[in-house]
Amino acid sequence: MSTKQQLIDAIADMREDEALQLAQQLLEAGTAPMEILEACRDAMAIVGQRYEQGEYFLPELVIAGDMLTAIGERIKPLLQAQAVSTAKKGKVVIGTVQGDIHDIGKDIVAFMLDVSGYEVIDLGVDVPASAFVDKLQESQAGILALSGFLTLAFDQMKHTVEAVREAGLRDRVKIMIGGAIMDDSVRHYIGADAYGPDATAAVRLANLWTGG
Amino acid sequence: MANSMDKSPQELYQERVQRIKDAVALKTPDRVPVFGPYQLFPYLYAGVTLREAMNDYAAARRACHKFLDDFQPDCDFGPILAYPAKPMETLGLKWFKWPGHGLGDNTIYQYVEGEYMTADEYDEFIFDPSDFMLTKWVPRSFEGLKGFAHFPTQRRMMWSGWMGLGAFASGEMQESFRVAVEAGKQINEWWASIAQYNSEAMAKGFPIAYAAFDWPPFDIIGDTLRGTRGILGDIRRRPDKLLQALEIATRIFIEYGSGAAGAELPLCWVWVHKGTRNFMSDEQFKTFYWPFLRRGLLALIEKGIIPVVYWEADIENRLEHIVDIPPGKAIYHIAQTDIAKAKAVLGGTVCIMGNVPNALLLAGTPDDVKAYCKMAIDVAGKDGGYIMDTAVMLDEAKPENVKAMFEFTREYGVYR
């Protein structure tokens, strides 16, 4: 089995130390950094599938995310020399709405969208409606993902959707919402396009909207 | 049923206590009880900002009295969930943001995720949890108590150990003691307000809904020590250390909850954070979460305490495991879980509470709320063993919807 395939298996099977060693070995053997990143992406696709199938849960996503970050940190300095442009399926602006500082669910959705080939612009937590609008305008992103854990998020999300409409962006921006106590009736109240109960649903929605 | 106006507060008090005890014992009470832990709602309803309630304890009591008078819950939380801002400021509490301290005046306080115990500190925690908390966790959690990082190790005080007391002479340590004394006085002012309110509520005929608060062993380690990301990674990275720490946390769990022993209504609220459907696999739940929580619950039940396990999100896939406790001794609060499935599995074992969607209470109409409550009473309330409550703690909601939940339950929830 090639070292690259070993790396894919090690990441997908959560053998963290081994994965980092293999990535290092590949680098030292002169493997192109882009190839290593592609292997990581293949591995993440397997992790994503296992999550979707209910074999993996948050512990595995946390560890997969950490492995990706650790390997990425070693590789990124080497990448800057090359002109890297990986084709992305689309841009997603994501954030937790104003007044709410919960980030775990939002981070997982951002991570899953990222490994599924989207350019994810994460505005963090406690994000005012105007910041979402500004970023949508600047980035020309076609998808807005709003996260919230508290009931206060209902009205903040509604307010954000209205702000997107007032800015004249509503026709070209699809809006998804998610978070602990959200459901389809909340989506209706807010005026968003879709509600997703988990990170897998977020990816499915994005794929549906971009044809990706 | 006689009109409640005909009864003395003492009679109403006893009636309410009995109603809840009957529901817990899976007997048929006179009617479905209705109450819950409400966070922001009583203050929003009374027009008192949360910031005021956390700073002006008389204002908090006033708001809670208004809620009590207007909604007549079977049990009451009072102002305990409006935490005292003054000592939080004095201590420099780092793992919360609250109104006036990073959040707006009417935004519920929120936890700031972090690793307040690092991965390599498990052994230290396992060896001497108290010393770890005092010299590591406390200084990291409270800016004003950082001097306690140098607190002499008490387990080594014998023989020449006391000679380490020189640490007390440092300026940093003295400053931390000064902060502790000041915060202590401020916390006592708040407790005096809570005690005053509780005796006033009881005089009006309302039992107090809590005798203790508790957290599952996994969440004791996960919430404020390792953090969510930390503990979820530990499940795979250092399972043995985590299991050892969970043994310690189980003892701490029993200690927290035991304060409820001997109370007239010994309800101990167990706030479940990371055990619900999406956090971990079934196998991980059966290994790291449930056995420790179950052992702790059994120990509390043994002491005559009624645990109210506040399952905060969907637990449909956990029902088959969590049904394994003695019948008629506990309440399981549920949220976003199919109530019919919950009743089918848990019905003969625990009293079910909750599940009225908070989204419905905010965005729905009184008729929507009544329709949900009717379904809940018909399904979960059949032959008793059910308490009406919101799915999660109530913040923003339309008052008429909350009234609909209370009034409909008092009418339709009567067992005939």
C-alpha cells in the first residue's frame, strides 16, 4: 500500500499519531504538498460518510479536525510558493447570530462544509446582521448559514434575513439555519430557505443549492 | 375539584407537593402538574431587565412574585437563575458572559468554552481533586483569586508541611483573600434574598422546585474542566484517564446532589449537557456517560432524593438504556424527543416532564400551544406520570402562549 493510502486510512480510522508521522514522511520524501492535501481531503470524505452513516460522532469530527489542522500547519508554508487554486463548489458565509456566543455546532457545520469543497467564510459568534450583509456583498457568496442556540436567536435570525432582503441580496442568497432548538416552524417564522438538524444536512442543502 | 380560592395557602402547598409526589410515584394525581425552570421569561414578563435582576435583588424578587401570582405554577424556581452579578464582577469570573459584562441587558448569560484543565492534568485531578481545583482551576476561573495558585498543599501539612504557610504572606495571596472575603459577603446578600423569596413563596402556598442542583459525571469533567472539544477528543485519545476521572466525578456528583436529602420536596435537578443524541455514539454513551450517571442517580434515590434529569435535547436513541433505573423514583425531563416513544419506553419507570417546544411558545398562537398540550396530556399524561413543562428553559416567549400552557393544563389536565 502506498504511503499516501496509508495516510488516508490512518486519518479515516482516527490513528492520530500515525497520521501525523505519515504526513511528515511524505513531506520528507519530497511528495508535493498538494498531493498530501488531496489525500487529507479523500480521508475527510470517508470521515464525512461515516458521520453521515452514524458510525462517527462529534469525538471523531473533533479529532479529524485537529489532524487536518496539524497537517495543514506543516504544509501551508510550503504551498505559498506554488499558485494554489483548488476549484471550490461555492462560497458560504456562516456565523452565530448577535447575542449568542455558542460556537460548537457552527464550527462543526463550517468544518463539514469546508471538507466537502466549499469556501467557508466564518464570521464567528455574536455576529450582527450588518456584518453578515457586508460579507455577503464583499464575497459574493451565494449561501448564508445562520447558527443559534438560544431563543433570542429566532428574532435575530429574522432580523438578519430582513437585512439581507433590504440590501437587495435575497434573490441570489440561499439561507439555511441550524442550532439546538431550531426546527422547520422556526425556519418559517424567520423566513429562511431551509433548516438542517445536523452538519450532514447542511452539506446536503449546499449541494442541492449549488448543484454540487 | 374545589375552587382553589377556598383553600388556605397551607392546603394549596400540601396539595401541590402531593400532586408532584404522586406524578413521580407513577400514581394518578388530581391533575397534571405544570411548572419548570424558567430563565429569562419571568423578568421579560415583568419588564425587569436581566441586568437589573442580577444586580438589584429586590427587583428580581418582584418579577418572580408577579410570575408566581399570574401563572400559579405548581412549583417555583424564584430568582435563583438570576445569578448575582456583583460577586461575579468581584471575582472576575472568566467562564461566563452576562448582561453588562460582554452581553446586552436582556441577553441570557452564556458559558465561555475553554480548557480550564489541560489534557496532561488528569493525574493531578485524580490524585487530589480539591487541591487541583484550588490551585489550578480556581485561579484560571476567577481573575481575583489567582493568588490561590500558590495555596500551600493541605495534604502535606503534617510534620514540617506547615512551614509552607509562608505562601500566605505574599501580596498576591493577600489580595486573593481580600477578594474572597468581599465576594463572600456579596454572595451572602444574594442568598439572603433567595431565602426571603422562598419563604414568601411558601407562605403563598407554592413549594420550591429545587432542593439541589447537580451535573452528570461526564459533564462535570466536560463542561468546566476539559471543555466540550477537550472531553470529546479524550474519549478516543485517553479513554483510561477519562474513565478514572469519571470515577472521581461520580463521587462529586453524589456529593452535589445529597444536599437535597431530607427536604420536603427533595427534587435534585441534574443538568444533562453532552449525553444527548448527537454528541456521541451509543457505544460511547454506554461506556462514558450512562454507567456513571446511573450509579450517581441510584445513590441519590437511595437517600430518598428525587432526581429530575434534565435531558436537554433529543434522547430518542438513548431511551432503551436510560430506562434502567428503579420505577417511580425519578423525573426525566425531555426536549425535542418524540413524546409517544418516550412514554412507550419510559412510561412504567419514570415520570416524564416537558417537551412543549420553545419555538411554539415564541412563534405560535395560544391555540397551537393548547393543541400541543392536549396531545402531551393524552399521550404522556395517560394514567399519570407526566408533568407539563417547556422543552428547554424558557427565555423569550409570548405571555399569552405561556398562559395558554398553564391554563389549559389546569383545565384539561384534571384526572376524572
